[in-house]
Amino acid sequence: MLSEVSESSTSAGRRGQRQAPSKSPAPVVPLRTSEKEPPPYGAQHRQDALWEGGNEVLPPLWRQFKVSDEIQYQDDTLTLVSSNRPLPGVRLDDPGDLVDPECEWHISPLGRSYFVNHNTRTTSWKKPKPERPAGSLTPEHIIEGHSKTIWSLAYLKASCNVMSASDDDSIRQWKRDGEPVGKPLDNDGEGIGTMAVSPDESMVVCGNVDGRLRLWNIKEGSMIGDPWEGHDDAVRCLDWSPNALEIASGSDDGTIRRWSPDTGRQIAPPIKTSHSWVYAVKYSPQGNKFISCGYGGICVWSRDGKLLIEIKGHDDVVTSLCWSKDGAHIFSGSFDHSIRKWRVIDGKELVVLRGHTKIVRSSCLTPNERYIVSASHDCSVRIWDLKTNQAVGDPLLHDDHPSTVVMSPDGKHIASAGLDKKIYIWSLEAALERHQGVDDGNAKLKERPAQPRITRKPIPNTGGSARYGKDFFADHSNRRAAPPANTSLLNWRSLFSSTDAPRPAPRESRHSNLLNSLHFTTRPNAPQSISLQPRRWNFNLFPGGSSIPTVEVAAGRKKNRIYVSPPSAAEMARAEAAAAAQNANGNQVSSLTQVGQPQASPEAQVSQGPTETQGAGGGTGDVSYEGVNCCGFFFGRRRPTSHQS
């Protein structure tokens, strides 16, 4: 049986160099008696084994192997590994090993593993399963037929059938809907740990627990020649070269060996690696190099077996590898729960994908290399977007640890399998659509306003408004104008205008014609080389009132009272004539005309009016009024006029 090192046992590997595991034959003594029910919750056991041989031997269907200086124990029925010797009353799992943290792993006095659930206060022979959330994606098909752990999967390009290799000593072929194709390839009672299909899909090679390789004709369903011998321990990984002229194998004996498929003989001396256990070996798409991984990281080898570069960066054992199509990058999965992307030429780490909570056991790229799919001991398969470097969609859940994952050649389906003895067929499109639906829902939720509001569509400034003309405070330059942060700032900015064109008269009132004649304006023949445009005052924006010209008013009965009356027709005519004269002569007005100030042109004297001879007290006397318009407010005062007799 192929061994699985527990996650907690890898701490020993970080303390020292891993040794090749030593094989210990499993006892074949049958159980003395059967157990229908597991021990009850809270049962206390003395550490006395009742199976045949007692404490001196392992329970039936258990075996041990050595990792560095630490001995590991594996229940081959459940493919579970413990650092503790299996005895009644001894907890065999470390916290976090099981998917349910409230469960514990124990062994009965007769040597059968059982599980204690502290939440329900019950016991069971069955290993705890992860909870499947309501509404989670389900596989399109679940294929059942193997009786033990499935260690390896492969898709056939021509038919899109999937092939599976299991610890039950068989290789099987299936249609996508689960229908078997042909007869199983029987492996003569030896568990199969890995397999690889030839590039032309006519042959499949498998690696066995006994350290031997076997080559099969897929169409005929028969083994080609005799088993290939050379490895001293279980074969864990295999790969064909792109030209199908050689096969590379990696083993628990720490070596990589290369074989000729025509003769079944090794074509080069074995490569002794630093991996202790070689978990994966992969040829580059160009066939000029290959890579391997295990304890100690990733090694890149030339085709003739020379070490080119050693890549380190993972915090624990590296378990899976795949190449990019151009051969420039490597993707790896590890015991440290991460998937990483590396640059081959210098071993630089480019991307780290985190999200799994346990060992990443297998990984593969989609045909378009947009996504990478990973299988983990957290009982899930995850899809990662290599553009965003984020997981997409919900995890695809298994009932137990998945050990292998592959993509269909058309990129539409994912196949995964593992300790639960089932093959799960998932739709990649369904997983991505579900993820897209979640993203769309989140986007709509983000766009949703917190409170009802009225959204006004902005009006493009294509020709100016009828009231303020074109680009009221713009400078006619080719720049993008952003909306102001607040309206008060807009009012102050709009106090200045840089346009040289004459302002059109507003249609609401004739009073603004008089105001336009008093604005600061730029002469038409001003130099054009000056980058800063001259500004002029614009009083129409002030809420205190519109700019009204100063006019003469009649005296009231009370002193110091300010009166405002519309200008007469004669005054308006004089003002318009003055404005026309200024435009014709190119003269610029430097300030507002103050009441009573002598001017060269009599038409501009709009603030000096005739005098009244009727005083407030009924007496006679001349009185004149003068006023000033500033910042939208009119200020005036009554001033008596003296006459010389």
C-alpha cells in the first residue's frame, strides 16, 4: 500500500534529513472476532491489545515505516497515518488532522479504528466527513467502482474518457457518465500508486507498491512484456517524455530512473536525489529538461541527468508539479498548504496562492492556462484565476481527502479522486458561472445606494448656456474640467471670467445691458502671446441681488433714506451709447463710475441727478443723492447742494 505521511510528522523533516522509509511487512493475522459496534462514548481502555500477538505486533492491516528518526504507523484500510503506536486508549490523530476538530481517532481492543465525536457524544467506525454547505456545487457525475484509494487519474484526448489507478490493484477506464469501458487491467495483486498515459494514448505505464513498473496496451487490455525492476521501494510518480522515447519514474527510495518503453530497461544511471521520497517528476513540454520534487524542494535537471538549479521556497514537502506550455514557469503544491509559481531560469518565486487549510496533494493547469486547479487534504478541490491570483467560486467538496486532479483535454471538466474511492466529475463552466453570479451580486450590492437619492445626468457643455454664454468661467483650452467639490467654491471661482468674446445680453431684463457696459473687458487687439487670460468682475452670481446701476432718486420725507428706482429711457440710451463708443474706440474702463465723479463723456454720468427744491421740512433747498454699487449691494447717501447767490 502507498504511504501517506501525516502533516504533523513533517516537523521531523525540518529538523533533519529524511531517510528512505524502511519496509515492515504487515501482519496477516486475521481478527480473532468481529465487532459489530464501536466502543461506546467515554469507554476507558487499558493499553492491552486483544488482537493476536498483543502489544508486540501491529493490528491487522497496519504497517510501519521510518521517516528520519521517527517511526510512522499507517492504517491501510483508511489510509491514515499516525505518529503514535496504535494501542487501545491512545489517541492516534494530532489536533487538526481530521476534518472535524471535535473528533478523535482511536483503535478498539480488537484492532479496528474508530472515531469519537465530542459534539454528538457518539462513536462510529466511519471517518468524519466535512459538512457540505447548503447550495454548494455538486459534481455532474460521481463514478464508483474501485474498492480502495484512487491514487492517479488521466484523461484520454481522443475520447475524453478518464482512466483511474487504485490501491485495489486495478486500472479502469470510464466514460464521463460513469459507464465502464472495457475490462479492468489487473495488476496481479500489487497496489498501484501512479500511472501515466503515452502521448499517442496507445499505452499506459503504472508504478506499483512493490517497486516495479508495468506497461500496458490500452486497446487490447494486456500487459506488454514483463514488469520492469530497479526501484527498491514503492513507485510514487511517472511521466513520459514528449517524444515518447523514455519514461521517468520517482520512488520512495529517493531515486529517479529513466526507462526505454521499447525494452523496459534503464537508459541511464539512476539519479540519487535529496528528496528522500520523490513525489513528482515531470518532463518539460520541449523535452530538454525535467523536474522533480519532494523533501528539500524542487530540482531542475538537464536531459542527461545533471542538476541545473535547485528551487527552495516552500516551507514543507513539495508534492505536485506542472509546467507552463512555454516551459518558462513551474507550478508547485506543498504540505505548507500553498501553490506557488516559479521562474525556471533562475528559480525566482513569482506568485503564492493561499486558501487551502491542509496539504496540497495534486494540481493541474487548464488547457488555456488561465486557471490552475488544486486538490487538498482539506477535502476540497479549488480553482485559481492566474490573472487575479485568487480562488474563484466555492470549494468543490469531497467526502474524504482527494489525492489527484486532472483537466479534460477540451477544458470543460475537472476529474478528481482520492481516499473516498470515488471519481468526481465537475463542470468548470458551472463553477465559473457560479463565481460570476456571486461577483455580479456583490457588484450590484456595492452600487446600491445607502439611502434613496436623485441622480441627475450631467449636461455636456457643447455651446454654453443661453444666460451665461459659452464656457462661463473656462479659458477655452483643451483640458478636462472636473466638477467642483462644493458650490461655494464655484461661486468664488465664477467671479472671474476669461473669455474675450462679448457677452450676449440676457433675455430677462434690459438692465443687464447697462451692467455689461460697466464690466472690465479686454481689448480686442490684446497680445495673444500672454498665456494668462485677463479676468473681469461678474456680479451676477451673488445672491444678495443683481448688479443694478446707480440712478437718481427723489428725496423722501425722512433723511438718509436710500431709494432705488429703474433707470429712465434716456438714461438707458445714454448708457448704451457710451458702451458703443467704448467698443468702437477700444477704450477700457478701469473702474465703476462713482456718483458725482466728473467724466469726459456726459453719457457716463448716470449717478449725478437733478436737485430737488422741496426739502423735508417744507423749505426750499437743493438736494442730490449719490450711491455706489459694490459686491451686489447698493450704498447711497443724501447730500445737500449749496448755491452761491
